[in-house]
Amino acid sequence: MTGEADARTRLEGLGFEPAAVDALVAHFLDADRRGKTGHGLGRVEWLATLDVEPTARPILLESQEGYECWDGHGALGYLVLNEVVSATLDDPPERARVVVVRRCFPTGALGYWVRRLAEGGLVAALTTTSPRRLPHPEGGPPLTGTNPLALAIPSSAGPPVVADVSMGAVTAGDVLVGRATADELVPFGGEHAHKAFALAVGLELLVSALAGPEHGAVLVVARPEHDPVPEFRELADGRRLPGDR
């Protein structure tokens, strides 16, 4: 298993600058702490196989109060989202904003990004596309990515609630680290897999319609008008909610 020091050495060897190494390692360590090892430090070896420009930076193409459009510009998707999230926290919307990100892959565990936004006081929803991996429930070639969807709601009392769901029965990260096989990468739900497939298709086409034909991301952020999490936690009566450790 790759340790933090080894991961930093490898990332520096790939040409990533210190700030980028810090951002990547923070993401990987958080994933490992939460048991999402398919998105953890084990990803460093895989990153070495990708054709990326380690010093590339995303570009903000358009900025209005309720809309932004970014282009990854050859940067690693993790670092693109890191910059988008940091910029959003530095300049949050007055009410709400849609952020479209072109050419953004790979993006890691989406819950990590929306959690940061929720900890900054924003409601957030984020989805991304990825290589075609999920077939139709009736079989055939892969048609969509696993296309995760992450939602985060801030709370005045305690941590935010964070839901992060991939449309696959397993994740591509699970396959990458050997926790699952490629033939297990199908829409989740068994006999109800058509529901996960419908979500995967909808998210695939939503992102493609807004961000273009290459892998991209769509983020929606808003200032909350209410604070529903404390009451919901009371209803849950101590049971673990999505995003809790």
C-alpha cells in the first residue's frame, strides 16, 4: 500500500508542484479515512499512466453572478475541481450559481468537493461524466460512465450531510484497486437496475449538453434559506447519516 510520504515523492516525480501535491494528497487521505480506498493513495500509481500536463491550470472562460464556465485546459480533473471549489468559496454567489466545467477528468470522490463547499456554508450538488463503463441493463456495450452525483447540505449544528452515489454496482476505483472485477461494473439495483441506468443516462446527457463532448462536470451551489439538518438528525435518532464517519 502506498504511504503518504511515498505518494508525495511519486507525485513530485511526475512534475506536480507543491501546492498541487498538497491538494491531491489531501483528497486521497480523506478518501482512505472514509473507507473509499478506490479513491485513496492507491490512485497515485494509476495517475502515472495518464497523459496529463502536471503544471497545467484551468481557465475561467465566463463569469456572471449566476453562471460560470471553466475549461480544464489540460489540468488533472482533481486540480480543476480544487480550483473551482476554492474560487467559489472565495467568491460565493449572492443566491445561487451554476458552474459548468469542460474537459475535467478524473475528479475523484465527489463527496470531498461538495463537503468543502458545505463546510463553507453552501448547499452544493455536483455531477461528472467518465469513460463509458455501464452497459444497458439488458446487456450490450458500455453506454455511459458511472456518473456519480454528490449532494451536500450545511448544518448550524455539526457536520454537513453529504450523499455521494455512483450509478454503478461497484466503482471504477474498486476495479482499479482489485476490490471488484470489471464484469461487476453494471448499473446498481439488480432487477431494478433500470433506475440507476436512467440516472446515469440523464446525468451523461445533462453534462454533455452543458460542458461538451469530453468528460466534464456540472456544479450547482446556493446559499441555504433554511437549516433542516439538525431537525433531521433528531428524527434519525443517532443513526448514521450519509457522509458521517
